[in-house]
Amino acid sequence: MTRFEKGLYSIAAIILVFLYLLSSTNFFSTESTPEISTISIISKEKDDLYRRTMRKGMEKAAIDAWVDLNFITLYDNYNLEQQEEMIRQEISNAVDAIIVMPIEGLHLEEILEETGSTIPIIILGESGDFSRAASQIHPDTSLLGRDLATLVLSQRFLDEKIYLLNEDQGEEMNQMITIATQVFDEQGKPYEIFAGSGQELGEVLLKNTESCSVLIFNERTLVETAKANKSASTVFYGIGASSTSVFSLEDGTTSGIVAPDMYMMGYYGMEQAINSVNRVGNEKDILINHRTVTQNTIFDKENEVFLFPLN
Amino acid sequence: MKNQKFREKLQTKIDTMKIQTTVFLSFTITTILVVLVVITSMYSRFSSELTVNTQQEKQILVDQVKRTTDTYLRNMMKVGESLYSNVIKNTDLTNNSIRADLQLVLDMHKDNILNVALFDANGVLLEAAPAATIKENCKVQEQDWFIAAQEKTENTHFSDPQIQNVFEESDPQYTWVIPMSLSVEITRGKRTSQGVLLIYLRYNSIQEIVNNTNLGNNSYIYIVSPDGQLIYHPRQYLIEQSVEEENNEINATYQDGVYQETFLHKKRTVTVKTVSYTGWKIIGVSAEPTFAFSSFQSKIFIVFVIVLFVFIITLLNRVISKKVTMPIQYLEESVLGIESDLDDSRVYKGGTYEVRRLGTSIQGLVRQMKSLMASVNREHDAKRKSELDALHAQINPHFLYNTLDIIVWMIENERPDEAVRVVTALARFFRISLSKGQNKIPLIDEMEHVNNYLAIQTLRFKNRFTYSIEIGEETESLESLKLILQPITENAVYHGMEFMNGDGGILIKSWKDADDLYITVADNGLGMSREQVDRLMSKEPVDSKTGSGIGLWNINERIRLTYGENYGIKVETEPDEGTTVTVHLPAVDYKQEEKKNDTF
């Protein structure tokens, strides 16, 4: 055997030993088991009453992934400080990704800027320009506003007054109101934008003796205000997709809703969060569908499966 | 251009490849190929068997789901039927309530049943458990379960899953249910009428039956109604919102069995089982199984096994090829040694039988070659020496000086005719000596050469002897070696005639006997002693003081080298009586032989 051959066989023997140690022992490395990632979902409300369907979608997306879901609700609805505290806490906990439904988009950007966090952030329900978000999933607010206005026009008399409640809850709401008013303007429909809370609007409605329609763009406010001010002369329309909203619609408290596809919002949100964790790559902006539902169409087959997802 | 150069280099490498390398590469490549073929075929066989087994296991699981669903539905039907036959049928609803019985059934099956209710033919609620009222907007008579029960009174009906939207709930849950309805006979006093018994089965029960069965990775079970509507699918919402797709409408048309289909460009196996009573189809979907090593260590282990295999194979082949080819290599080295030095004739004779035989043969060949070369060398040496001797004889200064002296004496004594004769003889003597450098000449020329020589010598020796040449008629055209007779004659002149006083005689005679030619040179001189003959026949050069110095051994050797061991010269001598030298040659026609040589 030549020296070259001897050298070659020696190298092969060393490689063999190395491969054996690598494949059959823990000498060099231990077989990595899939790590469980923690993904925190920070709501903007104190309960999941209006987000159950979205949660179902999230759980479906996470079913085959090694993910520990951490649903966080606030102590009070729409409490900006609390949400900030929760976000900071999750950042300091170094979770793998955060899905957040921001109360105020700009404020979220500031927090992220300040903390310098590199944790992937997935924004749900907001279409603003979030430079630090890995992905944004939201309904087309223009279409939501347009469809809601069209629904009102299709059901109400032309001269009937319309109130549009503006709770100053961010750009999304403003955009929907703007689009709805454009539709009313086109049809010559009288309307009034009421800036204030649902409660304040209720006080105005109490004094109102004429029949009117009220458009509310926040689901919780819609249900609560409609319930508190149920009368024969006032009809309520708004944005909503939860079983509470459906029940309000069914018992006539509200007359029509435009329901965003909350299941898919949750599903896509979780899918993008998992993609971020796995460094697969994200879709920056995802639009979800919505459906217009009235009392008579709740139990239509298509609406039934849309509003009450089976699994 | 580069390609061409590379090919040439490769070809050169292949051409100069050692036998050991060739054997090693052939063994290794063949072994690896064979093992690959075996592994591939075994993998193919085992994987197909595994696929079949896996599919069978999945079929069994799908069948289990079907049986469980069947059992569940049968139990629910029994509940409905026993409720009807034991309670409703036997109760006059005018004065009696069956609510407690309905509640009892509900309590017993609360995991599977959400509501139990009895309606009259107009859709009016008669009894319900739990106690409930009909929703304000609900039109019972328009419900599909009610219509189905009214239309086919003899059957129990299962409708498609739907949200419970008949009974009021204080806290609306919007629960998914599967309505089971059957037509019943209601007794009110003496009157009987048709009614409908509704049992809302919890959808979750069906969901759990399927969820409790795990078909494995990339496999799932779904349930479809006979018209292709999804009853249950693990990703039902995504399908209904067109985010994902399912082949439910086609699968619903399949009979019970196993089908291979391609859906969304992916091959999959579909197992279909039909549930009794409902016609629902339990569909088991499993992706084409792929056998891959998922973990990093498993992949590395495969690499390790392959490298180990190649390592062992190459090592073994190295040893085997060396064992097989080393004797050939040793043999080659022996031959190379012989090539450089023929005297180093030790040939390797080890290894296998064939190699040993080859070694022995080569050894024999070398021996023969050496013998042949020795013969050639000897012949060459003899020829060279003979030619040198002949040349020496031709220019023997003594002979030439004496001859020229005779010529001068003849001219001075005004004997020009004799001088001319001597000069002519001398000239012819030299012409034949040259003979265009040929080794063989006709016997007649050889005889003439001797004649010229003797003609000069008789004059030199002042007629102390006479000579006679007798050429046999048949021998003139026969072949003779050049210059073999002149040295013999020279010996006869110098050793036999020197002391003769006019009565000396030399007789040269040739004749043919069968295939042999004989030439004798006989003298009647003093004869020779045994020692003188031996000296003449020995290898040692003879004293050239008076003669040409060409030994008889040399002539004898030339004849034997040219014609073989059977030919040569023989010396017969008797002191005071003379000497006879006989030359024995084969009788070969000179012209025919020359023609033959020209042809070759």
C-alpha cells in the first residue's frame, strides 16, 4: 500500500469514527427536539367575548405547530396604558412573537421604537402603516364602511336621519366613517357624525322623537348602546361578528351588521406569527373578507358557517 | 479543445492503468452497483409492502370510525324509537305530560343530546326537554327535519348539521346540532294524529368520534353527506370559505372501497365507508406515503452506513486485488529484469496455478532464447573471424611478396608467358576471395579459387609437388561455403609438401552421395601427428608464419553453424603416408537456394 493510499484510508477511518459519534452518540450534539415557541396574543379588551371566533382561527392555525399560545386580556376595555404595560411585559419575557390588536397604532410604534425589540410583531385589525410589524391582517375598512352604508340605505327611508358614532378610536374608524358619509352624500341621505361615547349618544337618542338610524363601528359599543337604547324609532347598524352581535341582531336590538371574517383574521395572524418564528418569511399585508348579515339571513347556510365556525 | 485534451489524458491514464488498479476498480464498481440494485429492489419491495400495510391499517381505522358512527346513530335511533313506542304511543297527551320522560332521556344522554321535543302536525310544540319555547321568528313547519319526518313517516331522519335555532335560550350558545326526527302518532283522548319527535344530537359527538381516531401524518378523516355537503371536516371553515379545497363532491359519489386519486396535483389514497341510515360517507384521506429519515442523526447514520460500506468494500477489494495481481506483478518485474539483463534469468513462479505455469513457460522461453542467442553469437563470431581470416589470407604479405617475387623473377628471365599466368591466377584468386561479400558461392567457384591458389603455390615451391582437381559432374552447381577449401589446401601445402622433392601430390575431389556433398583434400606428404591434428582442430589460432593462420576448427564451426551438427570436416592422417581432409556439406543447388533467398 502506498503512502498516499495509507493516508486516504486513515482519513476515511477518521471520518467513519466521526460519523458514528455524530449519528449514534451524543458526543458532538444531541438530537434537537422541536422547541416550543411562545406566542402572546394581546387583546384591547378585558375579555374574549367578541374575539372567540378569532381565537378559534388562531388555535386552528397553531394546531400542527409547536406553539404555546398565551392569550392576554386587559383589565379595562381599550386601556392604552394597560396594553402598553402588557406589550412591554411580553417583550421583557422575550416571547417568540407577539400578536397584538392595538388600541392606538402610533403608540404601539413608539413602544417598539423605544424598547428596540426585535420580537416579531403581528398587527391585527389595523391597516395603518406599521414599519415594525412583520405582518398586518385586517379587513378592508373602506369596503366595510361602504357596505354598512349601503345596508342602511337598502333598509331605511331616504329622509330618515342617520347618526354615525365617532368614538375617536383610531384611523380605522375614521376611514369607515368617511367612506360611509361619502355613500350617504352620493345618495343625498342626511346624516350626523356624533363625536362622543355610546352613552352620550344614548342621551341624545332619548330626546329624539323621530325615527333614525345609528351606525356604530365598534362591536362592543354597538351591542351595549343598542341594548341600552332599544326603541321602535331607532335602529342600529354596525360592525360585529361575535355571537353576542348575532344575538342582538336576532332579537331585533340591532338591524344589520357587517361581519369581518374574524376566524381568518386569527388564522392568518397565527400563521404569520409562526412563519416569523420559523423565519419562513411573512406576507406584509393581508386583507380579510366580510359579510353583510341581517335578521333574516342569520341562519342562511353560508352565514351560519361564517358566523359560527365549526372547527 | 480542453475536452479533447482531457479525453486524451484520460485515455492515457486508462491505457497505463496497472492490473491491480483495474481489478480493484472493477471489483469495487461492480460490488457497489450490485449492492445498489439489491438495496433499491429491496427498498422498493419493502416500501410497497409497508405502503400496503399502512393503507390496510388506515382502512381498519376508517372502518372503526364507520362502525362507531353506526353504533352511535343506531343508539340514538333506538332512543327515539323507544321514546315513541314506550312513552308517546302509550300516553294520552290530553291530561298527561311526558316532559319527565323526555327529561329522563335527555339526562341519560346529555353528552349526545341537546334537546328532545314533540311537535304536532302543525309544528306546535307539545313537550320539550329542557323546557323551552320556540323562537319568535322560527317557522317549525319549514324546518327540513320537520318536512322530512312528515314526508316519510316510516323512517327516522338525520338532517345536515345546523345551528340550533328553534328553541329560545337565555344565554344563546348557537350550538351546532344534527336534527334527528321521526313521525309519531299522538293520542289526545280518543283522537290520534301525526306528530314529529325531534331529537337534537350534539354535533360534538360526531366530531369526537372522528377526532379520537388518528390516521397519522398527512392523513385525516372527513364525513360527507350523500349530496356532497360536508358534515365534518377537520378544516371545514377553511374549505367553506374557499381558503382550502376538498374533493368532497367527487368523493361522495364513490362506493365503499379504496381509491387512488390525484387532487390538487397530489396523489392520495381515499378510503370510503358508508354509514347506515344516513348515507353519510366516512372518507379517510392519506397522502402518498413517503419514507424519509426525518431526524438529523438518522440522516447522518445513513451517510455513516454508506461510507462504512464503501470503506469496507474498497479495503477488501484492495486486499483481494493485491492477492490476485501480486504474482502477476512479480512476474512482470522478473520479465523486466530479464529485459534489462538476460543473465538475470530468475523468473518468479509463485501465485495461482496459471501464474506459476506462465512463470515456468517464461523461464523455458528465456532458456531457449539464451541458447539461440548464444548460437547466433557463435555464428556471428565465427563468421566474423572467418572473414577476418580470409581477409588476412588475402593480404598475407608473405604470400603476396613471394608471388610478386616469382613474377619479377619470371620477367627478368624473359618468361613472360609464365608471369602472365601467375598474375592472372593471382587476380582471379582475389576476385573469388571478394565474391561480392557473399557467404555462399557455387562449388565450381570455390574449386577455381583453390586452383588459382595452387597454381601460384606450385610456382613458388618450384614444382616440388603436383596437384589435381576432380569435380564431380553433379557437384558443380552445388552450394559451398566460401573460402573453406583454400585454408585446408594451404595446410596440405605447408604441412605436407614442404619437404617433398618433386613427387609431392595434392588431390582435390568432390562428389555427391544422395543428399550429401563430399569434398576431399588429400596429400601424400609427411602426414601429421595426433597433436598437430588436435592443434589444427582446436579453437586456438594456428601459426600464421607460413600459412594463413585459419584453423580447421573455424571452418568446421562455420559449416556446423550454417548447416547443423551433422555436417563439418573430418581429418584422416597417417605419418609418412599423407593426410585427407573431408568436408561434408548438404547437397543444395546454389541457384535454387539463391532464388529462394531473393524471394524472402
